[in-house]
Amino acid sequence: MDIKKEDLKVLYSSEQIQKRVKELAQELNNFYKGEEVIAVCALKGAFMFASDLVRYLDMPIKIEFIRLSSYGSSTISSGKVNAVDIKLPDLNNKNVLIVEDIIDTGLTAKFLIDFMNMNFHVKSLKFCSFLDKKVTRKVNVDADYYGFEVDDKFVVGYGLDYDECYRNLPYIGHI
Ligand code: IMP
Ligand code: MG
């Protein structure tokens, strides 16, 4: 499948995204009340969301990056999560905020939450996903915070890819 940029329908414009990201940051600012947060950005998809979100957060913040993959070059989840690179500092007693691009089957989110709970006694653990495809869940997991709910459509842009392309689009589109 080869998608042309012209064939993408805009689902959320850059302006809509920025407005929503600011609102989410405000919710997080209210929740953390100035306490230090370690944001854990799940690469590659969440790079753009995380970089926008942290600009609007007003607490002391440290940013870590981990890399997972579950899709390869398909639009259907492979059903297993690959921890490509998951080196993290000591997160014991820290407020950990996982920042993801999208929750689909929920396998990645569940993997990350279990990983944190198995390896650390965190002070708090919150999951913030830019998008939530609630209808395609295979495991029972929910985002504490999410930007927009999307239907069962494959979406690209704002960090999300199809076969590594379209991550740079400032909007969310679908085919
Ligand atoms: P899950 O483990 O099935 O919840 O999938 C999560 C990961 O799949 C996300 O971090 C994305 O990288 C990828 N993904 C799921 N749906 C889409 C989509 O519509 N477009 C692009 N990537 C997606
Ligand atoms: Mg991806």
C-alpha cells in the first residue's frame, strides 16, 4: 500500500492538536501541583506529542526515551511488543508519566505499565496517550489522560507512521 499525502483526510488539524495538547498539559499541571515528574516518551511515535506536551508543563521535569515496536510495516498490530531499547534510570519513588502516541490493542500500554510496576516502586504512575482507539482493545487498559478518541482507522502524522513515513506531518490524517 502506497499512500500519497494528497489522499490523506485531515482528522485533527495542527491548530486543534495544539489546543488539545495545551488543555492536557493544564490537567497534568493541576494534578502534579509542582512536583517533579519523569516523563517517559515511547519512541518513535510519541516524539512529537511529548515534545509539544512538555513545553506546556510547568513542574520540574526530566525526560527519558524508550523504544518499543509492535507493528513493523503493517497496519495491523503483530500482537507482541518488542522492547527495542528500554534502559531507564532508577524510578523508585518518582512520579512517572508515560507518554504514548496511541493506544490500540492496549498491548503496548499494558507492557509498559507492567514493566514499571515490576521494576520500580514508583510514587505515581500515569499514562498519557495522544490518541485512544477504544474500540480495538484486546486487553483491559485505559489511559489516565488522552487527547482524542479515534475510530478503528489507521491514522498517520504528528509522530505516527505508516511504514516509517508521515511522522513529520503536523496534523493527524487517515486514508
Ligand atoms: P497497541 O500495542 O496495539 O496498543 O499499539 C500501540 C502502538 O501501535 C502505538 O504506539 C503505535 O505506534 C502503533 N499504532 C496503533 N495504531 C496506529 C495507527 O492508527 N497509526 C499508526 N500507528 C499505530
Ligand atoms: Mg508505530
